[in-house]
Amino acid sequence: MKSGSKYYTDANGREVLERIRDHRPTWPYFVDERISGNYYPINSRIWIRDHDRQLTVLTDRSEGGGSMYDGSIEIMVHRRILHDDSMGVGEALNETAYGKGLVVSGKHILLVERPEDSARLHRVDGQQLFMHPLATYSLPNTPSYANYSNIYRQSWSALSDTMPLNVHLLTFDQLASKQYLVRVEHYFELNEDDMYSQPVTMDLQTLFKSIGTIADMTELVLNANLPLSQLHRLDWMTKDQESSHVNMFRKLNFIDKDLE
């Protein structure tokens, strides 16, 4: 794969940043540490591509990685050394348990697809890998499963309908008996996919009709501590006499809902 010294890593599982080997976009870069200087954090994915193919690796935990040679991806799953590396930690990275060194393996999913079709695979699969359910077990306090299922609720969902593929219900928090804090996210980047990068319109009443009728809604800022209508951002002119204000698609971050 002729990747042209370029590879791509995500930032906190969302925005993907382009990396160029032995290069920094904002200052002249002197190659002092060729390997560590080309390693970047990987929270959920890394990929390389050419005109015809894209090779994507999804991870189930934060790791480090890079592309030391065109057509290659290198990932550090677990770093363990017996002596201090003189890089500021002041101790060896030698975690042990039960007299043995800890070993982390993790799970990795490999995807190979055309670049224009890759986003709908790695976005959805990456979300499912990170949000996969955890199975827990305990001994029942009833003689049979039938008796247990009659006593305890087995499943519940606030959603009465299926959400669009490119939208994720990130937060559903009950603040009061009839007040909820809801955050939804469109987790496809702009221009990443012809279909799923487009804006999405949803009917929240249809989605949450199982918990009541929406009487009032207030759109909040990302921290959910201020109505968006009361937000006043600082605006200034750059050295190129351009406004610091960026006109982007209006995003729905938080909704404060009152139910009847």
C-alpha cells in the first residue's frame, strides 16, 4: 500500500488527525527520535490508505502507534521495561502481580475497504467495540429463573424507536421526576461519508414517547450549565483580518426536557 508517509489517528474516539512521518505542520521538525517521534496516541483507531484501499485497525483501549514505513502500521499494546528510561518518570515501568509481569493483550479489529466506504465501517464498528455490553454473573436468590423473571425487570429502554445509524445517545440522565438531561452526538465527521456525514433530523418525542410527553425543551451548551441562547463567545480578528468566529452546522448537544 503506497501510503505516502501519511497515517491517521483519532483524538478521543472522534476527530481523526492526519499524521505525516518525520514532519510537523506548524514548525520545522528535526528528527531526533525516529520511532518515538512518530508515535501518537490511539484511543480507538489508526489507518493508512492509498487511492484504492484503506487499512484500519480498531482498538478496545488507548494504545500508541505509528507508521514507520509506507504500507505498515505499528501498535504498542503494552509498554513494560525493567529500568528507568530517563524520560522523566523516575522509575521502571514494570507492573507486576502475583510475582509476574502484567501483560495486556486487548482486542483489535482489522478492516480493509475502499477509502470512500471505510467510514461507515470503522465508525459503527468502533462504536460497538467501545460500547459493548459487559456480562456479569451472580447466584440467584430464587429457586428458578421463572420466579426470578417475575420478581425483577429483565430489560428496559427509554427509546421507543430506532435512532439513525450515525447518531448516538451519549447521555440520558434523570435530573428530577419529570426532567431529563439528554445528549446526542453525530459521530461521523464532515465529508467523511457521502450519506452518513449529512445532517440528521430526529423527532425526540417519537424516540422518548415511552416516558411521557415533552412539554418544554431547552438547548444547553456542552457542559449543560448554561442555555445556548445565553452563550456569548469572545470574537476577535486574526492577523489575516479574519474573524475568529467559525460558522459551522448548528449542533444539538444537550437538551433539558420537562415531561408532563
